[in-house]
Amino acid sequence: MVKIIPTTKVQQQIGSISASIGSTAYIVTNRGEGRIIMLPYFDGCDEWMADYMEDYEMAMNREALEKKYKESLKSGESDLVI
């Protein structure tokens, strides 16, 4: 289950949030806009977090990446031979 809570509530109720994090994930908002996702930790999740951060960076730079790869596509095939 996922709950949406404001940052002030996180500051006030961090103890109860950390106690329930195993069964509830949290989306923390600031002025109604999502800012943080709070998820339970487990050994081995580091690789998943690295993948998530890579996806996050691509989503934040989506327009620039699309422009770059559209230009690359327009330039045609490379003469690189392996």
C-alpha cells in the first residue's frame, strides 16, 4: 500500500513511519508536488536503486535525450566497422 503524506507530517511522525515502512510505502509531497519516495530497505536493493536513479536521470533529461538521438538518427548510418 502507498500513502501520500506532506513533508511536515514526515517530520512530526518519523517514528511511526519508520515502524510501518515494511508494509507501507510513502510518497512525500511538498506543496502538493511529489518529492520523495520512501521504501523499505533490504540487503541487495542497491542495484535496483542504481537502476532507478538511472531511469530518474533519463526521465529528467528526456527532451534533451530525444533531441540528441533524433539528430543521430537523421545523420544516417555510421562508417564504424567492428
